[in-house]
Amino acid sequence: MGGDLMSRPPSGIILKATSGFEPLIGVLQTPALPLVYVALLFLYHNRPSLSSGGVPLPIWKSRFLTLSPERLPWREKWPAGLLAETLAEAGPLLSPRAVYRIFPLQDLTPQGPLLAGHLLHSPQLGHTLPPSGRLLLAVYTIGPRLEKRCHRWNQQGQPLHAFLLDTLGTIALLELAEAFHRYLAPQLARQGLALGCPFSPGQDDWPLEDQRLLFALLRPERIGVRLNEQGVMYPLKSVSEAIPVGREGEIPFPGPACTRCPRREGCPYRL
């Protein structure tokens, strides 16, 4: 009976699917229908994905990003009026949010760490993990609206405005990463844990193809992030990463990602 109930809703219930993570439970049309059916349908349609290991994945939203002009490359060369206008424009276009989960290390292979049955093909990432460590996987984004506004400015023949707005979007993404890590650190510290250095698919020795593994484990479509056929995320102002988690002092620290980047000397965003 339980299998029949899960595969075919009882008469009197109309299920209306909305987005992938917000199914509408249904409209009760028959008052005599036991409310337990409604409760079971709610649990079924809101069940955690098997890819998440049966654990609901938290979504974190940042309340405030400063968009500090001090981080703007070539900041002395921007027209003051355009800069003030674009700074005021950028803030309301941001929808910063993240989805994340901490996974226990299943095995540490020469090819990289194994977790939840998925091999992450990065020996360098594996070298940062102690045998008893964990790995925090995350995807975060500032949302699509700023990119769409940049496209509109380009279409209207305003490439400088579009470029400045896009640059502020990059600064917002950097600030989002910092805010997200600041949010995580004290929660982990209460458990005697600390964060290591983040790695991203396509960075260091980690192939971009593993992006799909992170998406299978995290389902970041829930925060509006998707992959194209080449494994590139949309919105473009999005980041996926894996961060080693372990006891203080037991995680090798290879240095910030910027210090490992071969293009660091010419990067205008380098701190």
C-alpha cells in the first residue's frame, strides 16, 4: 500500500509542480480524505535527494556586501560620476547565496579524495586532507541580474558602463567568498575544527569535468546555478569549491589560491 501511495496520489489530491525544490503539496478536494495522506505526500515530495546522502542541504544567504571601491582595479582612472552611479546600481542587482555540505572522507587515493562514492580527481587536494578529515563542498553566486544588466548596457552602446559594472560584480563575488568563509569559521571552531584552503574544479590539477560531481552532490540548481555542456557555470559570477576541514594544525596549508595561480603577477584583482 505504501508503494502505491508514493507512486500514485489518492483521488482528491492535485499535485502542481513548481520549481525542482519547491513542490506544491496539493489541493485537498475531498474533505473526507485522511489528513495522514496529505502528510505523507508532503514528506514524499519534499524528500532529500539521494545525491545528498539523505541530508537536507542548507542554503545560506548573505545580507550585505560592501562593494568597496578600494578593491577596484585602476580605481583612480574611473570617472567619478560613472563610478558613483554604477556603485549605486550594482547593489540592488545582487542576490548572494550559497549551498554547501560537509562530507566525511571515505578514502584517500593517489588520484584524489573519495567521498560519498565519488572520486575527486585532484591529488593536490588530497594532499591537504588528513586521513580523518572532512571536505566542505560549496557553490555560491551573486545571481544573474548583474550579468543581464551588463549585457543590456553593451547592447545600448555603453561598453565602459558594462565593463565597470561587471568588474564590481567580480568584487562582489570576492566579498561573498570572504563573507561565506567568515560565516563558516566560528561554527566549525565551536567543534574544534578549522577550514583549509579552498580548491575549485579547473584550478591547479583538478579537471573542470569534476564540476558535474559537485553539482550531483550539492544540487546548486536550487540557488539558480546551472552547468552548460562544457562544465561552465551560469550565472558566470559563481564559484564552486572544496575546502578541507579538520582539527587545528592537522591540515597542511598550501597558501591562498591566488598564490598558487600562474597568472598572479598580472592579475588586477591580486591582493
